[in-house]
Amino acid sequence: MNLSGDYIADYRAYDSDTCSIARSLSLVGDRWTLLVLRDVANGVRRFDELASHLGIARNILARRLAALTEAGLVERSAYQEPGERERHEYRLSGPGRELIPILLALMDWGDRNLAGPEGPPALARHAGCGARIKISVTCEEGHELGQRPRLRLEPGPGNRLRSLRRRNGACTLTSAATPAGPLRRAAIEGRIVRGR
């Protein structure tokens, strides 16, 4: 392995399972989970409303909501209409609200690359001034990096090199998962993607 300075010279030498993108996608990387999060963020909070708006099978929706609740991305609270039984509605938790910029970035990318000739189906605007929402990448010093950002990836404290293991004369690269915290544990186990 050839590391020059403090940056990752050969990204392939590092365990991809510890990557924060891989762990995040194991929680929210399927279509239905992202659409449930989108709808909850936009005020569609009740089970029947979510099922109707998304056109999702009720059993799939129930699994996604249970997994999102267990992972701490949505919070479930009871409500009761007069003369009705108690039901639940869902709201984004703090970690769930942190996904709003990712949802907006996906929306922006889709608007630019997939919208039909009529244009985007919805426009995200700042409620305070009415201007369109702009997604950008900036560094901690406030420099905007533009459409083709130059980045340097450095090993973090949770990085792990892939190890070479000999088994029956063949070499294989292996690594072991390191669970930590409920969100990371759920991501490593892939509960949402596998529908558990």
C-alpha cells in the first residue's frame, strides 16, 4: 500500500463495508424507504395517507415504517379522531431531518437530468424569502466547491484496511464489521433494505 501524506492514495485498499455511504444506503437505499421519508418530510404522516399517496402495499409500508422507527429516523406518535380507534402518525426525528438535504440533492439532480420537457414537477423554495433552494458543496471554511469539486479523501478514525487472508492456497481480501450505536448497527445489519 502506498499512502503519500495523510490522504488515501489507493481507495481500493480500504474496507468498503465501513464506508459511511455504504452504511447509510443499507438504511435508506431502497426506493420505498426514500419515498416514505420524502412524504413524511412533506407532511404526509398517517399510515393510510402514506399508503394511498405512495401506492405502496400496506405490508411493505408497515415494514419500512417499523424499520425507520427502530433506526431512529422517524418518531411514531398516537392520535385519535373522535369515535375512532387510536392510530399513529410519523414525524422525522433529528437524524431523519438531517436527510432533508440529501432528499433535496436527489430532487435537484432528477430535475436537471430526468425532468420532462415541461420541467420539474415541484419547486423547493425557502419559506422565508421565496427563493429557490440551492444545493451546494462547501468546505468548513465556507468555500463553495462548484459543480466539479476537487476533493481529497483522508483516512478517518473509523477507517479499516482490507486484510489479505490465505485460505486453501488462495488469497482473499477480508474485513470484519464494527457495530457501534443503533443507527450504525441497523445500517450494518441492513434491516431496512432487507425489510426486517
